[in-house]
Amino acid sequence: MRRLFRGSLLLAGACMLAPAAGRAQTTPGPDASPKITADLAVTYNTERAELAPGACGCFWLKGVGIDTALSLRNGIGIAAGFNTGRAGKVAPGIDVEKIQYVAGPRYTFTAHSKTAEPRARLQLFGQALFGGVRGFNGAYPSPTGLKSEAYSYAIEAGGGANLLLAEGFGLRLIEADYVRTALPNNASNTQSDARIAFGLTWRFRAFSGVALR
């Protein structure tokens, strides 16, 4: 009788431990898709601008940019960008240089591979960023005369596409943004520019949110 009782206890214990063992074997491994990822991009930028709206004295600012993004649950996240631009001799004796810094929400969609084999993946994003801009080494009208530098708000809205390759590295195939600033120009004191960028990206895990073996 005692042997039968012991055998029943052992059988019951094995049945209770079996589901836990099964869960342990199916625990997502390091290749499980992380819930939170971070992205870093370094780009070359070209931005179409004009001296004053309607007059077109159009020119192209050229520079580099760095942007970072933290993608949270379901692709919703935040991004921050830092861009430079320069155009020489846009008018007699006048150059234009600027530094822009913005941050705001970004939505990212990534087409994940359905196999364990590493494959290129396409990543699409859209964003609306807000911040400021500093123009310098130029000629900016003011009540007290021309100044060599000026500051204003900056609004940036647009999106782009990344091609993610192996080991987290990738290409920023294109980024297109509408950029609005309000640096003084002796007219409307506003600028509505179009910027195109491309470059390199790097994606890495910030926090996976799953138990790793």
C-alpha cells in the first residue's frame, strides 16, 4: 500500500513538473525579436532653401546629420536629430551656415524575416520633430542692423526607409523631410525647406523584455 501511495505521489509530481519543463524549453532565445530597439544613423544631407519666400534666390545647403531613435512597443518611439548645413556665396559676401537640433515622436515599421536565416529587411519610418536652429556666419537683419547669427524654432516632418543588413548595420536608402524655420530674412522671416538625406544606420537592442537562456 505504501509503495502504491509513493508511486502515486511521484506520478503526480511528474505531471506537475512537465508543463514547467516544456515552458523552459520554449523560452525565447537571443534571436527573439526585442520589444525595444535603438537606432543610430549618420547621413549626408542636401537641403533646398531660398533667401526669401517668393523671390527664390534658391540655393542648396549641404552638410551631415546624426539621428537616434528609441523604438518602443508596436513601433512607436521617440527620435532626436542633429543636422548641419552650409551654402557659400548665396549673395555677394553672404554665406549661410546653420545647426539644427530637434526631437519628437517617430513611428517605425520593420518587415521582419520569417526564417532563422539572416536576410535584408526593410524599415520604414515617419516622424514629427520640434526644436531649434542656429544660423551663423551670415547676415541676418535686426532692429539694430545686420547680425552674423540668429536663432529660431525648427519644425521637421517627414520619413524615410532603411535597409537593415547583417549584424545590425544597414543603409538609409532615403530620408525626405519638410523643414520650417523662422530666421530673419528681411521679408516674411520664415523658411520652408525640403531636405533629402542618405547614409548608414546601426540598430541594436536596448531592452528585450524576454527571458534569455
